Amino acid sequence: LHASHSIFQYPGRCDVPRPIRLGRGRGLSPIMPMITSISIGEDRRDNWREQASPLPWKEFVTKPWIGRRGPKDKNMTREEMAHATCLEGYSFVDAAPCSKEDSKELRGLGEYKYELSPDGSERGFNSVIDLRRAKILHLLSIADFRGTRAFLPFRSEDLNHNGTARLLGELDEATRVKANCSATLGKARHRDRRHLRSKKVTKHEKVPSDYIEWMNKYVDWKVESRLGYVRRE
């Protein structure tokens, strides 16, 4: 899992797509990443392209996940739309805005863009919660792509805690190529080198009680559980 932007991938005729990218920061935990949200100021058109500011958590998780197209996108012909290569390699129907000219860099965050539904309709997601659910289901579907020899889903927080020995071992077995690097020990082994058993870890940090209540009620925990996440009591 990469801490970067998100791109839906699809099985080609014979090739496995490049790794899907999901989540930010410390992994895919549905609790904390939602706190670090951004807002694009809509009241100052000369400013929204340049600055991002924090949003209250409730506003962030309930606002529609929809980007805005600028003059460059709106003036494209159908032919140009069909063959456009947009920001980060998206197609025109997969992201808004598409054109670099319509997406000036947000200070400290990179270029402004929103990913759209992968069905080609140019519809946005109802919220970042719905986007996350779609990403998780898509990630798990890669196991069924033609040409996939092995599917090894690892959470970044687990690798950070337990080290990468298990990951490298499974990669060795799947590819039949011996790793030419050393595994990291992870925080658990640094604290106790006698600790041999790996452990899945979801670190809980202090967040508002109403935030936890909302997330417990509206997140699809059946889907989250497939990655090892559960409701917080």
C-alpha cells in the first residue's frame, strides 16, 4: 500500500496492473486519516487554487467528494476528452479536473484533483467514506485479475510494528527469487528481540467521542474487517 493518491486499476488482457495506491499517512485505518482533511476555499476564486485549510471532521466526512472542472477541461472537444492524459495518468472521465492548467498546486499538498466513480459516468462519490469503501473492494479484487500469481495485502502499520521479514518471505515464495536485501526488524523487535510472533496492530489514538460514534455507525465495517479493522469501543 502506498501513501499517495488513489487510482482504480483494471485487469488488462494479459498484464497485471501496477500496484493500486490507497490511503495516506500511517496506513488505511478508517479513524485517524479522516481527521487530517482539507478544505478548498469556495468564497475566493483567486485563492482556492493555492491554499488548503483544515475542515471540521463532520464536514469532511459528509461533504460530497466532487472536483470542479476549469476552463481548459470545459473547452475540450469530445475527441480531446477521449484521448486526454490527465493529472497523474487519469483519463478524462476518471478525475476532475483533468488539465494541469485547471489545477494549480495546493500549498503543501500538490495539485488539486478529485477521483470520480470508475464507471465512466463522471459522477463523484457521496463522501470520502464511500470512496474508501470502493478502494478497499477494488484492492481486494486484484487477487482475481488475470496474471496475478500472488496477492499479498499488508497493512503499513503492521509492517512498521512487526518488520518486513514475513513480507519478504512471501515475496520470495511467490516470485521464486531470493530477496537481495535485509528485512527491517520493526518496533516490536527493537523493544524485545526475543519477540518472534508477529502481531497485527491497530494503534488507537485519542479522537472525539462523537467522531468515533459517527464512524462506528456509518462506515461499512464488514468491508473494513477484510483488512483487519474493527469498530472502536
